[in-house]
Amino acid sequence: MDFIWSFIGFVIVIGILVSIHEWGHFQVARWFDIKVLEFSIGFGKTLWQRQRGETLYKVCAIPLGGFVRFVDEREGNVSAEDLPRAFNRQSVYKRIAVVAAGPLINLIFAWLVFIVIFLLGISSLKPIIQDVPANTPLAQVLSTATLQENAKGETLQWELVSFNNQPIQAWNEVNQRLMRLLVDQQSQVDLELKELTSGTILSVKDLSIRGLDLNKPDENWLTALGFHPAAPKVPAFVGHIAADSPAAHSNLQLGDQITQLNMMPIANWSQFVNAVQQLPGQTVQLGYQRNGAVFSEIITLDSLVQEGQTIGRIGLGLQVNRDTMAPFSNLIQYDFSEAILKGWQRMEDLTYMSLQMLKKMLFGEVSLQHLSGPLTIAQMSGQAVQTGLISFLGLLGLLSLSIGILNLLPIPVLDGGHLLYYLVEIIKGSPVSERIMLYGQSIGLFLIISLTLLAVFNDILRISNG
């Protein structure tokens, strides 16, 4: 079932983004009265086509891109009446506009998507701290006793409210800002914590983040720093069963309540998760209830390597109750003018970090493991389609931005490569020779194929490692 959702999600996401990209080329070409012969979504065998006016619209079998084909003397004979409308006969500035329109419309679309997300609102977990494990960077700069208890011995609960003098509203914002600091090679951060009952503010100066590593994308940075996010003590009701997991091969159903693990009573979901993680690869006895009836099941857990440690995995997800989660979550939402600004800031941040990561990969400063390919995109698309509108829009915006940035890189075969040729043409006063263009195309094609194969290899490793 996960495969089906991944396929459906991938086709929808790529179909939307490719259509928008090619529409950019197509629309600007029409504004300049350049004759468009074909508008294709996908490659390979034609699944559907329709002739409308002078353009053939097609949907093809391989959903990994698309193309717009213009009348062009370099691709065959052109009738005398079509010569003024041939792409190669246009001024260099018109050709620049047509080629640049594809990636630029992807960037504009990403901005619009981020605006819509901030208008609708993002439901996020508040940055509330459960506790601070010993021997972590945060524990080293704080008195754990001061953080966890007041003078009366009462348990305190703290919320992270400021990150480097900027307000913070959710744990995912913390991760995003940590990513920015690591990309910028910063080594410390200032925080402010607020005690939820008294309102007391606690300042944390120069918290070291040297232990975090961009080359470990699966590392939980919050845990590594010493943040143990708070979560409600909710009963262990099953809300999701992962495909091909130990749970999927059992008789468990959605809505079942886990009550025992190896005869040990299970009071809440957190306790259940911690217990399972301590038993990698072991066969366990699971007790659960369904409609008042009690059942027992023998299940062999999977083993999963996470952050350098082998943990157990059963493949269950929690059934979330909104009322229970309400104190731990908030809706981050803005009015129209604020959403426009926030959307732009989000796009700026992602663009900056994407370009910095590309530079670091190029110079060997970070691992090429960060490259993701179509399999990861398909997996993320399937999850986003199942999760809800905001998750789907978030992925759509991120991928649209990535496509826009990637296509503007000065690599032959990409839009940016063509723009580079046109820039040279403006400087030297004549087009780049056919021989140089073919040579560049060969290099660009080799580079793109190599990176794609590496990305697919990374995808396979990620999926096989869970």
C-alpha cells in the first residue's frame, strides 16, 4: 500500500511541477509569437495526446520531466512562412526570456505555495522541554536541578521562546535554524527558556553546537544538544501500521490499545516506544485490547540503526487525539501581508541553504549522501499525500524551489546552461559554435546522469536502512 501511495503522490507532485515549469517556457514563447510544436509532460511512450491549434499536447509514460518543442532550423527544415517564428531566429534577449521563464515560474510558484501555507496555518509542536539528559551540551551550561524543580520540589516545565534573539514557536523552527547555523559554520547559540507556570525567563548563553554534524542527516539534533521534547502521556492506541513491518504481519488493527509488552504493563505511548527500542531483533509478547476483548500476539521486532545505535522497531504509529495534544501544539498562522513576507523569507532561507549545501558538496565539505533522487521524492510524496494538505503543499513548495534553483545552474542540458551560452553570445557578439555546444551538452549530460545515479543509490540505501 505504501508503494501505491508513493507512486500516486509522485505522479501528482511531479505532474504539477513539470506542468508549471514547461508552461513558463510555453507562455513566454507564445507572447513572442514563437511557434510551439509540442508541449509534453513526461517522456517515452505517449499515453494521451491532443492537437489544439498548432500545438500537440502530450502526456507520456515516464513522469521524470517534460519538454516544449519549438520550430527551430537546427532541428529540421522550416517552411518559409514559419521562419520568422523559429526559435533560433529570435533575438538573444527573447531566447533568454523563454529559457529563464521555466525555472523562474517554479520559484514564483514556490513563493505562492509558502504564502498559502502561512495563510492556512501550520499545526506544530510547541518547543516545550520534558527534561535535559545528563552529559549533554545543554546540561553542561545549566543546573539540571534548577531547570527541573523549584524550591518546593515541584516539577517545572520550560518552553523555548528565543533562539539567537529571535522568537521561536515550534520545534521544527528550531531544527531549521540549527541547519542554518551549521551551514554558516557557527559553533554556538543563545537561547531563552520560559517556565510555563511562573513565567520566569532563563537565559542560556553560548550553548555549543560543535557536536552537530551536517554529514549525519539522520541525527536528532535536539536530542544531541540535550532537548527532550515534552509529549502528553497518552494511551498507546494504534493509529498507523507501516507496510512490511512486524506489526503489518500480525493481527493488530487500527484502534487497538497496547496494554502489555513481555508481561510488563504499558501505561502510555512513550513508555511503549522506549521499551520496543530496547529490544532490537527480539521476539516479544504483545498484549492489546480491542472493543473490550483482550488479545495476545507474538511478534519479532526489526532492528534499525539510528544515530549509531541499534534499536528495535515494530512499525506502529500513535493514534493522535486533538484534545490531548492541544496544550503541546499551536497553529502558526498569519494575515495576508505577513504571509507574503513570511513566504518570501522562507524561500530566501531555503534558497540560501540549498546553494550553500551545493557549494559544500562541490568542495567536499559535506557528504554527497545529502543528494536525494526520485525514490526519496516518491516516498516523501506518498507520505505527504496521506498526511494532509499542509504537508502536501510544503513538499510541493520545497520541490518547486529546488527545481527552479537546479535548472538555473550553469550546466549544459539545463536551462542555466543555455542561459550561459546566451550570455557568451551577448559578450562576443555571435552565437556559441555548434561544436562547443555539443561538447558542453555531452559533459552536462554525463554530469547529470552521474549525479542521478548517485542520488538513486543514496535513495536505495536510505530505504533499505528504514
